[in-house]
Amino acid sequence: MAGTGVLIALFAGLLPLFFGQPFLSGLWLGKVGSPLLFDVGVYLAVIGSVLMILLNVEEELS
């Protein structure tokens, strides 16, 4: 989950480069924009990292 989130955030940052805009600039494709994709990617990366930490702590306690 964390890796997928990082890839989505990276894709959202690189997407404007294909349209001649700077890295991480806001690009709107219909109702979904690159800032939303970046936020979803960061959300998945954080949730995935926290879940990994919690699972490692739980394994050590068992």
C-alpha cells in the first residue's frame, strides 16, 4: 500500500511535465486534478507505513 501511494504521488507530480508545465503544478483533467491524485498517494503512503509499523510491533509483542 505504501509503495502504491508513493507511485501515485510521483505520477501526479510528473503528469504536468507531459503538458509542458513545471513539476508538481496543478493540472485539472475534468473533475479530477493532479493535486487530488497527489493527496491520495500521500494518504496511501502514510496509511501503509503506519500499518507496517503496527504489524511489526504486534509481531514483536506476540
